[in-house]
Amino acid sequence: MAERWILQFCHSHYGPFADVARQYAALFKGSPYKVLTVYLTGEPSEAVRQVSASDEVIFLDFSSKAVGGLKLAAIRALRKIAASRDFALVIAHRAKPTYIACLATKLPVISVHHAFGDYRRASRRWFANAFKKRLSLLAVSDAVRDDIRRCLPQWPAEKIETLHNRLDVAAAQSGIVPREAAREALGLPQAVPVIGNVGRLHPDKDQATLIKGFAAALPRLPTGTLLAIAGSGPLAEALKALAAGLGIADRVRFLGQVPDVRRYFSAFDLFALSSDHEPFGMVLLEAMVAGVPVMATDCGGAPEVVADPARLFPLRDAAALADKLAAFFASGRDAGNELEHLRRHFSDEAARQRFFALPMVRQGLAT
């Protein structure tokens, strides 16, 4: 029997997208299919090749300018790749790879969507409808899926589905730095409780509410409790000024940009995500795999990740967050079943079962 391949097409490998490619390549581990991952932009990198966990990786290395407009050179390049072997379907991440894949091939295309608003543009709705017969849409959360369904109300539900982001749990655990060493690396004291937050210092991440909620909760928290915020961004000075104005500058540690920060989540007693409508919240999984309880806003994709609804708080509600923080520390800080929740719902194994049960996948592989 001739080899069959899956063509995975990514815009770039920067930021989280090399791991996104790994997540989708891992779906086919142990299957009859091989995976070729193609990066539209981004220079060749042996490290990215390894992270991608694919049978083969191609770096097209187009410039941003070259993939503007009609993208004719990119369409020609992908058409040549598609003719090179027996592909069953294309998994395309984000809008440009989806556009190119639909025009360059006659294969079924599963378009993966990582953000809100992808089909609020009339031009994208028109394009999706033009290729509706062989195009299916996969969202990283039910929240993103529902946003797409609202934009494309005539599409059948089975053509717009969810496959959550996930982790290779064993590999992620193996990289976690032990608690004492993690605290030493981050410059945090060993003997006090620490609430952690990781993210760009930007209005979308709303660390201002986190700082206000922490300040309001402090009289009810254990002695010496600290808030540690890792990340950089345009609001760095404003957030430091906010902490100073609330009289808690000595209780809030701004850690700056920490390389490979996910390895140090073990330093935290609680991870708190205050983001405004996070499409999914991968950082929550990274905290959970370190055995750290998580708390998040009750909007976007975060409620789908957090195992305990009692650890959700309304967006920008500092008073509600303060109550949640106080209740958490009063309860004994038990991580509960979050690691098991992670394995059951957000592991490679769980995603593989879900993926191959989707009608869009069964139909695509049957062609």
C-alpha cells in the first residue's frame, strides 16, 4: 500500500506556532499517515524541525511582503509540494495558509483557528463559502468555535468544530524545575505563598485587575504572600505605579521576560489569569502540568480549561477576584484533580481520540 501523507501548513514557526505544529503532527503518531509540515515564513531552523515532530519539514522562507496580495508565488510553491506525494488532506493554521491551501490544492482542507474574529470580515466569509464543499473549520476552544458559527450561520455544525490545544504531558513534566530551584531562579523567597501570572504587560491581559484584587485580598491572605508577574510590555511602568499607589509595591514582584518561563511555574502556589477573552489559555495548561492550581476570568476559552468553576471570576471585577483569592488560601491550597483533568481533556492522547472521531476528519481521510 502506498504511503499517505498529511500536509500541515503553518504561517510561521515563531512564538507558540512550532508547538502548535507539534500538537497536530502528534495526532498521527501510530497512524498509517506521515506528516509533512510546511512553514510559509520564517528562516530554516534545525531546532524548529525537531520541535515540529513531523516526518518531514519544509521552510518556504517567504518574506512578509511576498505573502501579501494574491500570494501567487506561495500558491505555486505549495502546489508543487502537494503534487510531490499522496496527500489525504491539508491542515492549515490561520487565514493565509488556508487561502493558499484552498487555491493551490484540490484536497480537503481543515482550517485551524486560534483567535476570535476570523470571519467577521465579509471577504473571509465570502472565501469560506466559496470553498465550503471541501473546507472545514476547527477552533481551539468552544468560545472561538461559537464565534465562527455566529459568523457563518448557514454552515452545518459538524463543519465548525472544536479541538482544544493540548500538551505532551510527560514531556512537559520532565522539563519542570523543582520548586526550590525555580524560586531561586526567579528571585522569590522560599517560605511565603506566591500567586503567579505570566503574560505580556498589555491591556488584553488585564494585570491591573489582578493587582487591584490582590491588594484588596491581602488582609485575608497568609502573612508574606507575594504576587509575581512575569512578562514585558507597554504597561510595565503603569502597572508598577499602580502597585505603588496601592501601597503594595513590596508585595508585587515584576520578574520581566523570563526565558522558557513554563519550566518555573512550580515556584507558584496559585496561577491567576486575568485576561480579557483569551481564545484558549495555553498558559493555564502549563501551570497545571507543574501541579499548580489555576484561577481565571470566566470569559473566552478559560472556563473550558479550569476544572473548578469556583476558581473563575468575572472580568475586571477586582472585588470578586479578592474574594476568590482569600477563599483559595483559606481552603488549604489543594490542587485537587487538575493534573488528572489535564490528562483526560488536554493531553495529546485525549486530542487524538477526539480528532479522529470528528466527521470532518473521517470524511477528509476517506477521500
